Amino acid sequence: MRVLEVAAWTFVPSAGAVLAEWGAEVIKVEPLAGGDPQRGLVTMGIVDEGGGSVNYMIEIPNRGKKSIGVDLLNPGGQEVVHELAKTCDVFLTSYLPSRRKRMRIDVDDIRAVNPNIVYVRGSGHGPNGPDADKPGYDGVSYWSRGGIVVALTEDAEELVRSRPAFGDLLGGMTIAGGIAAALYKRATTGEGSVVDVSLLGLAAWNLSPDIAVSQLHGGSAIPKFGHADAPNPLVGNYRTKDGRYITLMMLQMDRFFAEAMHAIGLPEVLDDPRFADPASRFENRSALIAMMDEAFAKRTLAEWREALAGLSGAWGVVQTPGEVCEDPAVTVNGYVARTTTMNGVPYTIPVNPVQFDEQHVVPDGAPEHGQHTEEVLLDAGLSWEAIERYKQMGAVL
């Protein structure tokens, strides 16, 4: 499968990275001047130049691709993109409708040279309506407008800050899944599809329970409880002696209650009439949570790992991102991989979570700006003379 990606930043390009890890050849078309604007983005003090540093915000959504530099406002550059589109199965773009028309990369333009291509648009707010041509980013379209920040902040005075590319990367996986379905349709019917995924639609999907309940019973919200009065004491976060947290997630309280109380070191509650049955446990849940808080505060995280090891109910440790890299389940399953940039600088990066036949993904680094221009154009059937002519026109890098 060959993908022609005319996109920038993280949302849509991350879909190309997933497809590359699934085995596709992904050709990334970058602006002639400067390339993908994210190449010049300084993020948390790490830049993409000098000193052997790694611009991880380029590597994450662009690994495994080939890069070609093209001026999409140059008629010659537009011809080049059309020539490449003839050879591709998928056209993937993040550009707004008005820019797609100016660049001659809209649906009709690409379908004119490849009628059955799968045409894919990632946007902030969807293909229709008053905001279809409005810029959208993860922090605006997904995090804020999509209601994610309100759902995560709850009653705190200050809004929770968005994490880098939080919705973008979820969206990239979503786009990749849509492309896979469209390719299956094309393989079985011969017809290509126009696939749309928006950050706003993704947020609505992520908040399905909140949005659904907001439309019921006069607009009520999902009931909110604090830690001290949670309806199920076996669902929550408990602080350890050394300031870490254990998360319990045993939704079937009756099933796990006796086993959990023994593991936590509170067998006496099993004979306490306050906790004799489900109704009593709910009525006296605050007292039980207080007892559990006291019990968890007596042991360190290491001690709790040992004490809870045999518990059949679900529990886990609240980990830092750094700890996730060392998590035994993460390492043995290959969810985080060691790779290098195109310049040979080593770094660690998560790979897409889908595996086929238990094969671990080993990602390649992201390409340099325009690194594969000649290679890609030659593969598409252009002659050296034609490539040189496009270069003299300022159409390609």
C-alpha cells in the first residue's frame, strides 16, 4: 500500500506513521520552504538541530516515511503531486478546504488522476458546517471545544492543562483504522471512499457516557463523588506510606470484597455489621474508605506490590511516564522501542499499540526534509530531465 500524505503537525501525520508501521510506503509531501512547520518547533527545550538532540515532536508522527519537498502553490509542484497520486492507494491531508482548492489537491483534483483512490481528510471540526474551513488544533478543537478539559477538571479551580498531542495521537489511530476499512471496501467493491475524521468528533466519542447522560433526565450529569464518599471503596486511589498511589478497580465489589480485605490487612471488617451486606457497605462506605486509607498509609509501594500480588481483582500503580518505559509488561510486549534518528542519534519512542502475529514494531526514524525527493519521483516514473526541470521551476526541493 502506498500513501501520499500532504499534511502537517501531528494529528493527520500520526496516522501516516501508524500506516508506515503497518507496512505501508508513506510519502510525506512537505512545504518547499522549511518543511513541516513542526520541524522548527521548540518543545520543552528540545530542538531539531545541533548537539545530537532529538526533535521528538517530529519523530513521533513522521517515523518510517519518505519526505519530498514540494511547493504546492507552484503549478509544477501541483503537477508533481498529481503524478504521485496516480501511483498511490491513499491520499491523506490535513489542509483546510480553501487551501486544498488553491493547491489543487481537493477530492475532485486527486480523483481526476486516480478515480478509485481512498481520499482522507483530517480536520478540526468536520467537513460541513460554518467551521469547516476554520483552523483546528488538539488544544482547541479536541481538548477545549470537545469538552475533554471540563470532564477531567471537574471541580478544580484551575483547568487541567492539555497534554502535548493528546487528542492528535488518538485521532491518528482513528484515521488509520478508517483507512484500513476503506481499503477493504475498495478491495471488495473496487470503489474508493472519502474518509473524514475530526478532532471535535473524536472528543465527542471519547466523552460518550458524559454526553449521553447530559441529554437524559433534564440534562443531569454523571454523579460525582470525592475519594472519601466514593460509592465503591474498591474503586479509587489510595496513598502509600512513601507518597505513591495504588489504584483499585474492582467494579464487582461483592465478588472481591472478602479477598481484598484480607489482602489489604483488614479481615476484621468482614465480621463488622456495618459492612455485612451491599446496602450496609454503601451506607457506611466513608468509614470503610477511611480504614482503607489508614491501612494503605502504613506500607510503602514496594510492600504493597508484594501484598497485592495474588489479588485476583484489578489493581495497579500510578506510574510516571518514565516508569512506563520500564514497566515489565511494556518492555516484554515491545510497546516502547529503541530506535535512532536519520542522523544516528538513539532515542526511545512508543510504537502504535496494534500488533500483528505478535510481531513487535521496530520503527525507523523520521526523514530529513526533502530527503527522498529524487527517489520518490523516479519511482513514480519521472525522468531525471523532468525532475531537474521541476527543480529549476522551484516546484520541488
